[in-house]
Amino acid sequence: MELVKKLRDQTQVGMMDCKKALEEANGDYDKAVELLRKKGAAVAAKRAENVTNNGRIEAFITPDSKTGVLIESACETDFSANTQGMQDFLHDVAAHIATSPAQNVETLLTQPLASNPKINVKQRLDELVAKICENIKIAQFARFSVAGHGLVHAYIHPGSTIGILVELDTDKDASSHLEALKTAAKDVCMQIAVTNPVAIDPSGLDPALIEKERAFAREQLQNSGKPAQVIEKIIEGKVGKFYQDACLLNQPFIKNDKLTVKQYLDEVGKQSGVTVTVKQFKRFAIGR
């Protein structure tokens, strides 16, 4: 029974399956572990075509706030998305990604897991599939690492179906104001969670998208009878409104709509003695 418990603690598979694996392996612990992993792979293969419309998003930030990871799983039911097993798996893999060179899920799956180099990420996933008996995938991940000054922060919305990763950049060292910058980063994350911007600022938008907005506004005004100069001013006003919706820095700040997000960050920077900018962000949302 001690071996059964040890095997269950290591593999997270049910007690009866662990007992059967040890019996089949004639008490050989390592062989029993391998048998359970093969079973996990078999279960994963059997369920591989099942639809995965649910999932969970988790994040990992290194203690120095210089590297952050956002990871999304896909699974069959919200029940499995909210199990402790799923949470532990995503945390383990996210922590692994923080120091991994993997640029895509396919490469990630082949890598030895940092917390247990005897198995790779795919084998760890197979163990979870065998335990939960659902089709589970790593849908996507993002990793930000600060090259100079600044920090990375993450926000997971209650329910773990929306997650945000943000990198704030500062023009010089601001470690003495780290907590203020973390608060600003959290505020920006929550802004992104609510407003779902397309880009940081207008320079990040596709020029064709902007021209499409201008053309749409011009079409609306073509029979208005207004002078051409007035029409152009109205069009630019509508494009400006589009920027407020689509661009993070142009949006009214959700905690104080008298400020834009850029003005809010300028205030934070002024108080901290640095210039604060949003270098990049990523937003994951289950089913969207």
C-alpha cells in the first residue's frame, strides 16, 4: 500500500489503477510508472478527436517580475478545467516555459519538464488525461522577458477564462518604485481584460483597417450636404473615436475616465521619476 500511495502521489492516477499497474509490474515501481504513462498516452490518443470547447488560463511570473508566462489549456468540460489537477499541470508547465526556449506548443511538448526531467511535457499531459479522462491540450502560450528596465505582470479574471500578460518598459531603473509600477501594470491588465484593445496605439493598427474606417465614415456623410472641409473634420473625429475603442493608450482609463490610459501611465511615471510605456501585451480568452 505504501508503494501504491507513492505511485499515486507521483502520477496523480487513481488508487485502483496504481494498484493494478504494480501488480502487472510484479512490484517493480519504475515499470509500474512506465505502464501508467503508456496507459495515459493510450487514453490521450483515444480521446484526441473529442471537441474541446472549454479550458483554463493560468499565468506564472518570476519573483523578480522580469519574465512572465500566460498559458491556455483546452478541454471538454468546465468541470475538468476547474480541477486541482488542471491547475497544477498549468502551473508546472508555465513555470517550465519561463526558462524554456520553446517558441510553439509542438516543440514545448517534446521538452523534459523542468520540475521532473525524467518525463517530457507531453508525458505530463498524458498523465493528466489518464486521470481526468478527457481530451486536454495546451492551446497556446505567451512568454515575455524584460531585456532592460521594466517589469512583466499578469492578471487572471475570476473564472480563469480570460488572462492578460503585460510588459511595462521604463527608461531607467525604477526598482525603488516597483510596487507602484506593479499596481500600474495590474491596472493596465484589467483595462485590457475589459476593453479588449486591438493595438497599443494607432501605429500598431493595420493601415488598411484605418482607411476602411475612413471610407465607411465618408460613405455615411457623402449625401449630408456639408462642405468638404467639415466632412473631413467629422471623418477625423470618427477615426479618433475608433482609436479610443481600438488602441489601449487612447482608451479612457476604466478607473478614471477623465484620463486616457496614456495619461494615467504618464502620471505614474512622473511620480516614480521614469517614463512608463506599454511594450507589449497578450490577451487570451476561452472560446474567443
